[in-house]
Amino acid sequence: MSIFEIGMLLCFGAAWPFSILKTLRRKDVSGKSVLFLLIVLLGYIFGILHKVFYNFDKVVYLYALNGLMVSTDIALYLRFKKD
């Protein structure tokens, strides 16, 4: 388990609740990119897979939590996007 990996995931994870709350309050997704969110989610999925197959430790739960928050942000994007 790397303290630097934990630090990175905590810093990234701290940003998602603000993004989610902003979307919920404004009901507006202008300025957000669903492609960017999907790429970030894919990165978290790859992190989880690495932990599962090569180096399982408790950090996998941080990847999963961050992935859940990004998934929430994607769902909000799809809910509030203007057609």
C-alpha cells in the first residue's frame, strides 16, 4: 500500500462531492464533459482491476468510492443535459 496512491485518491475524491453538489443545486451541466467523466471512470476501473489481480489491499475501496462518485456525476449529467 502506497501513501502516495492513498493521497492521490483522497485528493481526487475530495473534488467529486463538490462537483455533484454544484450540479444538484444548479441543475445545469454546462461546462461538464461526459467523455471526460467516462475516461476518469475507466481509470478508476483499471485501478480496481490492478488491485484485484496484482496487489489487493484496502486502497481498492478508495478506487471504488471515487468510481461511485464519478458514476453519480455521470448520472446527473445525463439527467440534466439539454437535448
